[in-house]
Amino acid sequence: MYLLGYDIGTSSVKASLVDVTTGQSVASAQYPDAEAPITANQPGWAEQEPEMWWEELKQATKRVFAIADVKNEISAIGISYQMHGLVCVDKEGKPLRPSIIWCDGRAVPYGNAAFEAIGGEKCLSHLLNSPGNFTAAKLAWVKENEPELFAKIHKIMLPGDYIAMKLSGGVMNTTVSGLSEGMFWDFKNNEVSKDVMNYFGFPQDIIADIVPTFAVQSKVCAAVAAELGLPEGCPIAYRGGDQPNNALSLNVMKPGEIAATGGTSGVVYGVLGEVNYDPKSRVNTFAHVNHNQPDTRLGVLLCINGTGILNAWMKRTVAPEGISYPAMNDLAETAPVGAEGLSIIPFGNGAERVLQNQNPGASVHGINFNIHTKAHMLRAAQEGIAFSFAYGMEIMKGMGMDIKTIKAGHANLFLSPLFRRTLANVTDATIELYETDGSVGAAKGAGIGAGIYKDSDEAFATLKHFGTEKPEADTAAYKEAYKRWKAALEK
């Protein structure tokens, strides 16, 4: 018995097969090999063809079954997808225009106008966010700029909803988690937001039927089964946006647990057990995959643009030429905690939401030409990145989140012992490292939704654990360095 998981990314579609008995992935494949195209007809725009995702899925499916030919043994299918995209379909399920995807910025004025008109406090207390540049604002742009096309829309979907519809041969539905990421969900009234729908003038029936995140949402139709080699009637039993799904992949489901990634940018995604919001809107808050009234489970999403990109810049421009990342980490370790008064602010990769959309740039503080070396610079950079995570997590704590555990994939910045140690010591949280993958997480999510696993603890019992980083007995030096870093930032 096997589970099939899809991760519908911006660059490619990945498919993974998971053996239910062992909980291990037996095959993974993606398509295309090069990054999928994004169309930008004007500066700040970004669109992709939904049919392209479907074609990529078919090719990824073909590749994964070429590795492990278990087509007839697939028991359930799960879908992870790029968040916030807008897909508009007619009654036959045909896309009416390219999808306006997550990184498209054209809808910002529409979201800002809604925030003012509906009221900031009401938006934050009901939607838990500003309407900003999310799916609802993107639809408002279509309504104003393409009115004839808007009149033809039967349903709107997120990318994962569209893929589920294609697999099922036309069943159109969505989830509360998906609606919340689009700014369509009213958490206070537990319904589609009347304020948003009325302000933008959207018809109520443009929203697809709502199904649970973990459930048999639809089934693979005969035509798709024949084309892809899947069992006809195979349940589609889970879907989640990429960041909530990454948290699921690490079994981050309980209040106070954190999933973190440290690639080019950094993401901290924490689970909150009560409806709350940041009054300055410095984080995004959505329904987590296991949000189910009366059990509130919200995903608080913090994205920091300037993290791993600083470390890569240091490797290119400051570290000795040709050095590897492990050797660079070793060199940084030769400098003492706090880098002898040197602090580096990592925010040099665009406006930071955690700073209320300010763009202060990166900066170096306290440099002393007589004592500071490359090692100090490299250490201060990694400490500054860890401090930026801690700074964002203070916002989460202010929302009522008791952070005790940070779970992360054994990759990127979390490969650095210095970075892990700094983050653990400044946050007083234990860091647990795992081997994880979004498409594998989606497959196991389908196992939960289909009732094959009783819960996430059973589904992820075999998650490969690489190690644990606990706070040290004496963290004073780290916290003093963080205090100095924060003072430099707040100047």
C-alpha cells in the first residue's frame, strides 16, 4: 500500500511515493528539470498557466512510476501547493486567464483600500491580517480591469484546488485553510467573510464548496486514472499550502511548536492555539491544516528576506576564496560569542514585513579595525541571522505563543552548528533536526485524511531525526550580543 504526494511549486511539480508500512519514501521525481516559466507582462506582475502545472504533474507522475511501478497500489493522494495564487475557472473548469501567483504585486492598492474601508481593527480581528496582496485583492484587480472576464467566472480556486479538480474530473472545492490564506475567512464568525465579499462586490457563489483539509475530498475520475495509470476512485484526501504543509511535514501541529527554514530567505511558522493577531500586522496568520472548531490551530507565518542570502554573500565576498560552507562555519567558530562587539543587521534583501515593510538594508555595527577579522565578520553574520529569527519570534510570543521547540529540516543554515547554537541559546528553545520533504508530507497528509493513519503522530513516527540542539546552561553572552544587535536595529 502506497501514498502519492504532489508539491505544486512555482519552479516545478514534485511527486513522491510513500510506503504506508515503513513510512519511508520509495521514489521521488520532479518536472521540469529547469525552472518553470513565470510571465511578467508588466513590472511587478507574475503569472503562470494552470494547465502548465497539470502538464508538469503528468510528467512528474510518469517519472515517479518509472522509478517505482506501484500504480495499482496507491491508496490516497495529497497535494501541497504554492500559496495565494488566483485561478479563475468557468463552469467546465477551464481557466479563464493565467493564474496571478503569489509574487505578483499588482493587487497591493486594492488590499490597502479594503483595509482602510473595512477598518484596520476589524480586518485584523476577523481576518487576522490586512487584505494586502492576497488572493481576494487579486480577484478585485480582475473585477476592475477585466470585467467581461470576471462575469464569466464560475468559481475561484487556489492552485491546489485546481489540481484536485483536474484529478477528479471537475469536482470543485476548497478548504478553510485555503480560504484563510486568500483573506476570505472570518475567524470570529467562522464563515466566509461578508465584509470582504461585500466590499469587493464578489458574488457569494464564486467560492467553491468547503471540505475538510483531512478528508476524502474527491476521487480520481476514470479518464485521469486511465491517463496517469492511477486507480479509478483513488481518494484525494488532503491539500495544504506550501508553508502549512512544510509544518505538517515536520509534524508541527501543536500550539507552541515552530517549523523553521533558512534558505535564501528565512521562514518561521508557528502554531497558535487561540485566535489572535499582531496589531502591527508584522506576521501573517492563517488557519493551520488541523484548524477545526472548536480546536483553534492557527499558523503564524514570519518571513525574513535577508537570511541565507547574507551568508552566501559573506562566502562570495568576505570569506577566503574557494572556501566551503563547512570550512566557513569552522572559521566563524574561531571568533568568540558576540564577535567581540561586532553586530550585523541582515536586512539587505528588500522590505521586511517584520519591520512593518521598512527596508533598512544590511549594515555592520561596532567594527574595530584593530581586532576584527574575517572570522568575526562571518560569526557576526550568522549571529545576526539567528537574531532576526529571534526578533520575529518575540512577535509570536507577544501573540500568546509559548515557544519551546523549533523543528527544522537538516539543510541550509541549519547545517551550521554555530547558527543552531545561537538560535537555541537566544530563544531558550530546543531545536530538532529532521529529514523532510513537502511532497512526502502531502502523501502522509493523504494517509491521515483517508483514515490510513489515525493522526499525525502515527503518520510521522518514522520521520528521520538527525539531532537536537538544546540551550546551554549559561546563555548570558548570547543574550547580551542579541541585546546589542537589537539596539543597533532599533536605532
